Amino acid sequence: NCQPQTECEAPKKDDKKKPSKTAQADEKRKLEGLTNNSPMRLRMEAFNKRLQAEIAARIEQLDGQGKFKVDRWNRVEGGDGISMVLQDGKVFEKAGVGVSVVYGMLPPAAVAQMRARHPAIGASGEALPFFATGISCVMHPHNPNAPTVHFNYRYFELGAEDGGEPISWWFGGGCDLTPTILYEEDAVHFHRVIKEACDKHDPRYYRDFKKWCDEYFYIPHRGERRGIGGIFFDDLEDKKQDELFAFVQSCGNVFLDQYVPIIERRMDMPYTEEDKLWQQIRRGRYVEFNLVYDRGTKFGLLTPGARIESILMTMPLTARWEYMHEPDLKAHARLMDVLRAPKDWIPL
Amino acid sequence: NCQPQTECEAPKKDDKKKPSKTAQADEKRKLEGLTNNSPMRLRMEAFNKRLQAEIAARIEQLDGQGKFKVDRWNRVEGGDGISMVLQDGKVFEKAGVGVSVVYGMLPPAAVAQMRARHPAIGASGEALPFFATGISCVMHPHNPNAPTVHFNYRYFELGAEDGGEPISWWFGGGCDLTPTILYEEDAVHFHRVIKEACDKHDPRYYRDFKKWCDEYFYIPHRGERRGIGGIFFDDLEDKKQDELFAFVQSCGNVFLDQYVPIIERRMDMPYTEEDKLWQQIRRGRYVEFNLVYDRGTKFGLLTPGARIESILMTMPLTARWEYMHEPDLKAHARLMDVLRAPKDWIPL
């Protein structure tokens, strides 16, 4: 005999929606202050959030007009995120930088999938605690002479109970440039800066990850790549955690050096209506890649309760699909050649 | 000892790329002229092509300016297609009507998938000859008061060697309306005309297929439907072939009655910049549904050698993605209510 009735009912499934012990302990660690001995989770999260703030500040300054709208969100199960989007600026049609931090349980099916690539994950058939933090960024400028840019760096951890070592952990990420009009010097610059960052950590990284990038951003139904590449890597666990973290930091830290000089020399160039139309067609291909093939987007769309506006903030503001469109101008067709057969912009 | 060397080699895989015996015999039948006793393949193909021509003529007349570009294509393995696209017309931003006819071999994995829904298909583990013909149509008008419309009707046949009966056959299809601004009278009219067509054949069809349509065009990551529905059906084999063909013909034949009165009363209505912006946002959702969920589009994108421009002619000419967009106007928000909770426009 109890009032109100709901209190008599069986415990709700929502009981699952409490912060994990790891998430709670990490909150405490953050209040105490991080050191180089703090768990990688917290160090990568802090790096992501610092880099996000730095990039947003520089891009806002560069735009001179648009302001980033900042949305912060929290997950009951542990973790949070910050989405920053600048829309309809002077230089940028849309620029987004997002950071997410997720503590959760990975269902058995997803664990089994990951086991193929990470043999340390045993075949227990049970759900495992996981952690993921990532920074991702997409910038679409107005001027068709200025390329769209994207990067993403992330850290993943599986099976760590608080205080214990994870069963498996890895880093992933990459950066890539998507021009509407090809300027070889821009492609060379973008690749050179990231190659220098890679070379400090491993002489094979740039060569391997440049190739991986060309493969990843392929649009099979078009027979072309999304852009002129950069680097892409995933499941990176072949060195000590600190060494790989240093590598990922190097990559993230050179982003502004990779992109700002390019945008500065393109953002005020004159362009024609034909250039703008061509840009809109290429934006359509960008949408096709993101919605049909991009792993991160697909994973996000299929995740119940995911914050859809944060996932789709990578979409261009506008896009266009013309039936049987072929580039008229040589300057436009030149881009297609390198999207169909990727080029080595600098010696490998 | 033979010259040239290639003639000594094993038969090429390309040997598969000959017209099937069925396709060859059907070509002969077409030359001899069709009757009510001709195979359903040929009768449905003829219906599709006649309907396509009728619709294109009426829509061109209605547009008064744009002309359909007509592309015909042939498949070596048998079959052909006609893609008709009107772009940048006076009334229509983009209007496409396509017919395809495909003779081919269905790989064992795809056969196994179909067996779940069509038990007559045995578990031979072998590839089976298949045939498919369909008509599909999407029209995107300029005026945001005028809705986008889509329909598709198709016939599928599995395992028919020439002269023999297929192991399994079925019809599928449907029609649906996607307004930017909701006019209830348009929704009621669109549904009433297709209900009348359904009622002539089976009193349950409209009710069942209306519900199926609301389910099919759901965009889970948005929690909304693409539009205000219509009908959707698949794997229809519950009556004699002639009866179902008559049903599908009724549906196809009323399309112009469903849509033309709506477009005529909306195409010259005044609209604001806000209406146009809202239309572009809704076009973005249309793209999301088509690229992420639509069975036909996904099947097409994954089919090697498919004619990509025919598959993606359903895409709007232009689309827009704004971060955190919410409709400002009540007239726009009213649409969202019915996309989130579908309505019975007429008594079921």
C-alpha cells in the first residue's frame, strides 16, 4: 500500500544511467589537477578542450565577423561535450569544432567487432566499459578558391575498471583538405606541415597514413576521392601511450599552421558565378561521402540518444545536385584528375 | 600453338556479360507484339514506359519552360532504361522520371536474403536469374508552397528460365508527398485519390499501405518522417498476377490526378525568403533520408556498374544544413507536428 503508485514499480532501466565509477573518480581527479601521471583519458580530454578553444579563437579572429555559438552538454552515464559552430560569417559559411567525452558500456556485438582489430580483447561475450574522447573540426569557407578542411583526433579505451589498466586502448584520427579549385601550392603546404609533424615521431607514419587517407576518403559510387587527402590512421597502439599521445598532440597542434596560411591567401580572391556553382556541386559530394561512408557519422546516426546536431555539424551550409553535371572549366576539371588518381604532393 | 595469345586463355569472366536467353526471347516477343498473355515482365515494362512518357509530357506542359533531357541506356546482360530529367524549369527546380529494365543473375547471398520474405525460393545456395522493372519519379518545385512528390512502382521476378514460370515474383511501390509548408487540403487530396485507386482492388490496401508508408519514411536520427505519407508496399504476391498488375496500374495511372491539382494551386503563390530558407532545410532532410535509409538508393550505390546519375536524380537541386535550426514561423512548425506524429488524413 504505497503512494504515489510509481514508487511501487520495479526499478527502472534508467538505473543504468548513473555515472560509472571511473567517470566519478575521473571527476575527482580533474578537481585535484592533472599531471603527466594522470590517466590518458584525462590528458587527452584536456588536450582536446585546449586545442578547441585555441582554434575557435584564431578562426573567429580570422573571420572578423562571425562568432562561435557554444553548446555544452552532459551525459548522465558520464562524460560531456562542447560543440562550437560559427555560421554565416564573413570568411566561413560554416565552421564547427567539437569535443566529446564519453563513458559508457559497449554492447557485446560491438565488443566482438573490435576484437578483430584488437586481439587483447578476450571473447567473454559480455559488455565492457569503454571511454572515448575526440576533437573534430570542419570548416567550409564562402570563397570557392578557399578549400574546406577537416580533422579529427581521438583516444579510445576498452575494459578499464577504475584504477585498473584498460584491456585495450588506441588512438585514431587524421586531417584532410577538400578544395573546389585546385591550387597545387596549397596541397603541398598542407601535406608538408603534417609530414613534418609525423616525421618527428616515426619516419613511416606520413607515408603510411597518407596512403590510408587516400583510401579512406574514396567515394566508390563516384570513382573519386572527397579531396586531396592528408593523413588518416586508426587503431594506433604500436608504441607507448605517451609516445602516441605526443604524436597526436603534434598533429593537432599544427592544424592552424596547416590551414591558416591557405585560407589567408584565398579568402579574398575574386571568383565567378561558375566557381560558386562548382563549389556547390562539390559540397554535394561532401554530403554524399559523409552520409553514406564516413564511419564516425554512420556510428553517430545509429547511436540512440546521440546529439544529432553535433554529428551533422560537419555538413556544409549549402549543397547542390545537378543531373549529369560535368565541369565546364579547365580549372575545375583539373581538380577531378587528382580526385580520380591521388597524387604524392611531396616526396614520400 | 595459337595466335593471338589471348585466344588461348581460359574463357573470360566477361562471358557472363551476354544477354540471358530470357532477355533474348523477350526481345523477340516485343517485336512480335504484346498481348494479355505475354509474360508479366513485358507487360509491366510497357506500362512503365507508357506512363513515363505520359507524365513527362504533362509535367513539361505544366512547367511551360523546362524540357526533359532524355537519356537511354542499355545493359549488355539484357535490359535497358530511360532517364528523363527536367532541371531549372519555371515551376520545377528538378523533376525526374526514370524507367529501368534489368535482366541479371542474383548472387547467392542476395537470394538467401530474399528467401526470408519469399519462402518459395529454395535453399539451393546458387545464383538465380532475376528480372526487375520499375518506374520512379521525384519532382521538386521551386515554390515552397508546392510540395515535392515521389512515386515508384516495380515488378520483380526470380528464377525464371525462358519459357518457364518464375520461382517467385512480386510487386512493390508507393507514392508520398513532402511539403515544405503544410496545406491540409493538399494532404487530404493526395491521400483521397490514392485511396480510391486502392479501394477498387482491396478494401484493406489503403489502410495497410498508408501505415507502412508512415513507417518506411521515418528518419530515426531526427525522430520525424520525410513527409506526410501516401502508400508503400513491397513483396506483394497475395493475389493473382493479373489482379496485382491491375492494382499497380491503377496507382500509377492516378499519379497526375494526385499531384497536378496541388501543384497548380501552389506554383504561383507568393512566398517569403523565410519560406525559401525553410524549404532548403527540409530539402536537407530529404537528402538525409535518401542517402542514409532509402532501400532503393542504398541498393543502387552498392551495385557495381550502376548508373549513378540515374540513382541520384531523386536528389533536390539544392539543400541546406543549419546548425540547431528551429522553424521560426508557426506555419513552418505546424508541418513538424505531423512529421513527428503522422495523421490519418482521411478515415481509414
